[in-house]
Amino acid sequence: MVAVPAMVIAGTNLVAGDSLLPHIAALATVPLGVAGITGGVVVGTHCIRS
């Protein structure tokens, strides 16, 4: 889930080139990466404390 934004942004950059499409894709997918990192930290912390 953390790598999905990078793949989407890179793919749109390869396809669209110099347009706003990669930036729009970043706005849509970066929250997924943040959610993945946050979820990993929360679950990892919970497993360590248990």
C-alpha cells in the first residue's frame, strides 16, 4: 500500500509526460501511502506491546 502512490505517479508521468496528470494522481494517491505507513506503525507498535 505504501508503494502504490509511487507506481501510479511514475506510470502517469511516463504516459502523460509534462502535464498536470501526475500531480493530480499524487493528490489522489499520497493519502494511501500515508495510511499505509500509519497503519504499519500502529499495528507494529501494538504487536510489540502485546
